[in-house]
Amino acid sequence: MRRVGFLTSGGDCQALNAAMRGVVKCLANSGEEFEFYGFLNGYMGLIAGNFRILAAKEFSGILTRGGTILGSSRMPFKQIREPDEEGRDKVESMKQTYHKLQLDCLVVLGGNGSQKTANLLRKEGLNIVSLPKTIDNDLWGTEMTFGFQSAVDIATNVIDCIHTTADSHGRVFIIEIMGHKAGWLALNAGMAGGADIILLPEIPYDIKKVVAKIEERAKKGSRFTIIAVAEGALSKEEADMKKKDLEAKRKKEGYTSASYEVAQEIEKKTGMEVRVTVPGHMQRGGAPDAYDRVFASRLGAEAGQLILKEKYGYMVAYQNREIVKMPLDEIAGKLKTIPKDASIIKEAKMLGVSFGD
């Protein structure tokens, strides 16, 4: 009997359940006997030994279900070596839980911070296989993460809906898309939704260029402008500021995010009405789309194969249209942002999209 643990860490997203289902179905169909342990609320469950044994049948019917049947929580990597609220050494507690349950492997489904913790546990001697989860699509070593495409679909639908009311009232509409450090989601949803301006963390904007694009559209007879703004977007001035200084600036000026700062600047410089729409956590919710169901299932099946072959210390990834394995040590702690010279940026500009640069 081999024992496999699961945990879902960080922000939730679509297809977490589909990915776990893929792992379990692969193992259940192998002819070997397995016992599955689900740790509740991410790494917190592993630290506290809070788990439940899961029968293979419990993974049936969850392919289309959003969120995670195990619950999730955030465990900042920079705090992983600090004692928890009960004074426990987090790393030692996780190792003790793993060994107490005599696990053969721990499957971690998570984003950037979760992968760093997974790699730390690997260095501490635990057998780890991880899966790339995040709507931000910012994990190094994989061209795609599950949850991303579903979030793009939702954000695109928001932009589609905004188009009609923007046209009716002749307004500038800003849609704030999730993405603090990487703008993949805003870029793809913006292009899919026909946004006229897309502001990204990777390309600091000049508000004068943003205004110029709006005025150019008005001169050509367009009554409205759609702007997709990643929540981590920065002006050129802000890009040179330290994080604490930027936070102090926005707090002083009363901005809760980049979108509201951009909106006020546009109103001030053009006199046009500007409205901000923030879909927020909607982008992470609901059922996974067809792409993510297939993609997460494929990743899960390949993770199952790694477990069967006892090949540990890898994140299952996607490169050149194939599922591959990437050493955790090579990808953990690295962020995949949009290169300024990326072909998709060039092509968007060919279509007339402005990035405020």
C-alpha cells in the first residue's frame, strides 16, 4: 500500500479539483494499491496534521467543480521559518506529519510561493511532485498554468459586457484585471475583449500617452474607450519608486489601486466620464472551462506517472505543446513575466492597442 498526500495552497482557481482527480484516476487505474490523504487548507493542514483520508470515489464528479475540495490558505514563503501562532516550527511540523503518516509522496498544487515551499520540503528529504496552479500564468518553467484560461474567459466576458454600456453612454471604461506582478491575464483578456488600451506591470505607462489614445479615438468618431488595467500596473514615475514609497503615495492620494489613479487622471485631463469595473475574485471562481478541464487532467495524469515511477522533486509543466517535468530546484522562486519585446505585444500594437508607452 502506497500513501499519497495532497494539498492545495495559495489563492484558489478553477481546475484544482480536476488536477487532483487526474492524479488519483491515473494511480487508481495502475493496478497498484494506494491510500490518499487530503490536507485541509493548504500547508496549514500539513503543519497541524489536519487531514482526512480520501477514497478514490470521492474524486468522482469533481471534474467540473471549481475551487478545491480540500480548502486552501496562503502561507507566505518569507514567513515559513517563523513559528506559527502556537509556537510550532512550521517546517519541522510538516516533516513530522509527513513521516508520521508514512507518506510515499506529497502532491502540492500551487503557485509561485507554494512551489518555493514545495522545493524547501524537497530539500528537507520529502518526496514531492507539484502541479502549476495560478490564474496569473506567472510560473517559471511552464508555458501555461491551469486556471489561467478559465480566468481569461471570465475577464473577457466582463469586457464584452462593458462594451455595450460604454458605447451607449459614450464613456471611458476601465476594467481592472487580476495580476500584481505579471500581466498575462490582462493582456490576453484585453486582446480577446477588444480593449483599446492595456496597462501592464511589465510596461510602465505614461498617462499622456493613454490620454492621447483616448483623444485620437474621439477624433475618429469613437464615443468610448475600453481600458484593461492589470492591478499591478505602474506609471513610469511609480516604476522607479520603492514599494513602501509607492504604497505611501497611493495611500496619501486615496487610491485603492492603479485603476482609480488612471481614472482620475483621465477625467482631470479630458473632462470625460470614466467608470471603473473590478470583477475581482469572480476571475478565480466558477467551473473550469473545457480547456482547463482537459489541461489539468493531463497534468494530473503525468503527475501520477511520476509517482508510479518514483520520480520525485519535479513540477509537471507544459512546454512546446507537450507535458514535461521540470526540476523544482530550477523553477522555484522564479517569476515568468511578459518580455517587453514579446511577439504578442508587438502583434497587439499592430492591431492598434496602446500600452501607454
